[in-house]
Amino acid sequence: MSTPGSYFRLIRIGWVLARENAFAAVPSEHLPPLARFVQKLAGLLASREARLGARSGRLARAVERLGPSYVKIGQFLATRPDVVGAELAADLSLLQDRMATFPESASRAAIEASLGRPVGELFLEFAEPIAAASIAQVHPAVVMRDGTRERVAVKVIRPGVRQRFVADIEAMYLVSRMQERFLPYTRRLRPVEVTKTLEQTTKVEMDLRLEAAALSELGENTREDSGFRVPRVDWERTGRDVVTMEWIDGIKMSDIEGLKRAGHDLNRLAETLIQSFLRHTLRDGFFHADMHQGNLFVDEAGHIVAVDMGIVGRLGRKERRFLAEILYGFIMRDYQRVADVHFEAGYVPSHHDAASFAQAIRAIGEPIHGQPAETISMAKLLTLLFEVTELFDMQTRPELVMLQKTMVVVEGVARTLNPRFNMWKASEPVVGKWIRDNLGPKRIVADLRDGIHAALRVAEALPEIAARTERFSGEIMAMSENGLRFDPETAEAIGRSEARHTRSGRIALWVIAAALVYIAWQLA
């Protein structure tokens, strides 16, 4: 149930977006007549600077004006081009997660509250922040470990960010429900479910213990890998509001000239980056989902070091298998197999014709095979694939969209290092090995092992299943004899809910009316 406050926040969002002329960036071809009228009206409210300024970046500028919570929401939506469209996702990808720092005293208070020890006892030195983002900021510090001074990076949560996000996500729910109601063609994208994913993802990101756990897990997965690593976590100095990790001395991957001056092989770095990402995705089913240049460093030894593990992605074994089969099918030009995989996975509803879907897949694959290998983009292939599946009512698969978006970013970083980078040649050792190991005899053995484990779990649960079935049968018999009855508490709760719904609706109408009067007064 949306509160009056969420309507006020929604009006504020609309006002800021209109002033920055951000609505002009929204494609209007699918909008109903009323929405197109509102879009034109919003254009009249735009400031002169916004109307004359560059078209790209309008939405990003507006979101930055709204504050830290909305920056985080915008960054999440930038990973969901299926929901906001490719153009708006590209605009949101320009969001810079660089916010004003908050006082060091607030960081010290958060650390002491989270860890229960004074900062002076935890750290030999604790300096002013060097960077701040929408959720946290980073302080350089020094600890004593085994009699040796060691530099560390201390990430501390932004004060009040959780409370602000709870309020702002309520407005996001209101928007998603309105989207489902007034834009029926978007229902297949499940905007309310996307908002739930955003809420869960951000709640996880705001618990820095979970980011530390992600760093630890990826560190274990890549312990034997060459050329890639993540910072070590200092668990003694890590809590809900603070994570302490190894300090990274390195060159950002965005500093191409700096990498050249340091003597690093840019082509080898691009190859290591792509192979590492694919290895994490296919081998481990766990990947860093925010691998832009600002989160990637190259240390003195030439290793890529990935930081900021607030956003991660996971793929189950079946999803990894389907992904590999789809890529392999495109490589072998077996478009019918690619189509069959989509139907087997349940990505495309069964009432569609598999042969027609294979024809659509061929329309993507054939033009790609006529290009030089170094110009073929795997990320673009997946993007085109998503556009085609829209014609066949493919339901949104958040984990696959996050993978596709991350692949776009990673491939973009690799092409920055080497514009003629051969994506397919670099990928073959990892993808080919995974296909040989998982689509051949080893797959059968793995499936048999999983089947045996599942059968054992079912056998263990049989007594409980039988007991529950017996109880359920008794309840059904009782209802058939006596009818369905509500206890007094249930009936009273239903009455309260109906009354609250009616009251909230009246309040919302008054809020909207008051806001319109205010806007008219501002324009007078």
C-alpha cells in the first residue's frame, strides 16, 4: 500500500526529471496518447539549459540531482536494458558514483557502533576519506599485523542511507504498479518483480559483511587462477557497517597511458579480463556484476585486481549449460539447436513455433558470420538475441540480463585496451573447455550424480510428506462437511485492509490535486 509520502516523492521525481528535460529521452512510439501528452507537457517545464544541452546524459544528471538513493536505483536500472530500453540504459550508465564525502567523525561513530571497539584500538592510523559513493565511502588506514605495519582500505556505510532508501523504494513500487496498469505491453517485463529484485540487491549491498563474503568467495574461486585476484578481507575489522580489506596499489584500467608507461601488455590484459569473467561465469556460476573500469586495477605484477563487490551475479548449472549451448549453436550455425535450447529452458512459451523462432535466430547469426572475428561482439549478439525473443513473449530472466549487461561492460573494457581485440579467439579456451567438460560424457555423469542426490533427499523427506498429506486431506474433508470459515481476527483484518485502501485512495487524490495547484502557482 502506497503512503501519501510516496506520492509526494513521485511528484518531486517528476518535477526534477521535467526540469532536466529527461522525459524527452523516453521513446514515445509505444506510449498511450495520455502518456505522450504528459511527455510533451513535461517538455514545457524543462529549464532553458536542459533544452539547449546535449541529449545524452539528461537522465543521469536528473538522477544525480535526486540524491544517493536514486543514483543507486539508476545504476541498477542501467543493468536492466530489458526494462528501461537500451537508450535509457546507456544514459543511466553515465551515472558517476562519486558523491560528497561525509564527516570522518560519522565514519568513526559507525565503525565503533558496528565493531564495538574504539577506532584507535582497531587502527594505528585512520585518515580522511579519499572517495565517496552513493552507499559508502573509503578511508585509508594502517593496521599492525604480525609486528608489521600494513595499509588497508576501510569502507564505511553512509549515515542514514538505509532509511532514505526504504522511503525511496516505496515510490519505485508505486511507479512499477502504475507501469503495469497503464502500460500493459510492459507486463511481461514484470516491473514489480524487478523492483523487488532492486530492493533485495540494495539491501544486500548495504550490509558490508555480505560484500566481504562475496570478496572472500571470489578469492577462493580464483586462488589458482593466473592474472586475476581480489583484495583480501580483514574479518576482524569487518561488520555490518564497515568492511576492511587489503589496500590496492595499482593503475586503474581507465588510465590507458598509465598502463602503457608501466610497461603492461594491453592485449594480454584484455585477454585475461575476458577469460577471467567467462571462467567465473561458466566454471563457478558466480561473477562480479559491476566490472567497469573504475573497479578494475592492474598491480605491479600485472595482475588484474577487481574491487567493489556490492553487485554480484549467480547462474545455476542449467543456466550455464543453456548459455554455453546457445553460444556454441551460434558458432556452429546450428540455429535450430539454439531455438530448442530456449524452449527446453522455458525461456520462450511452448505455444510458439520452434521453427519460426529458429528462423528469427538465423536472422541474428548469419550477418555475424560474414564479419571478421575481431569485429564480432558477443555482447551485441546477446543483445540482439534479447530483442528477437521479445517478439516471442520471452519472460524477463533477471540473472541472464545481468550477465548480458556485465558482458557488454567487460567487452567494452577489453576493446578500450585493444580496439581490434578478437573476442572469440580469447574466449575459445574457456568456453571450449567448459563445453567439452559439460556437454559430453561428463555431463551425463554429473546429471546422474545430481539425480541420485535428489532421490536421496526425497527419500529422507517421504515420512514428513506423508504426514503433511494426511493432515491436508483431513482439513479438506472438514471444509467439505462444514464449509470455509474465518476466525474473528481474520474477518476483522480484512475489514481494516479495505478501510485503509479506501482512505489511502482519497488521500492520494488530494495530494495529487495539491501538487498540481503548486506547480501551476510556480509557473504563474
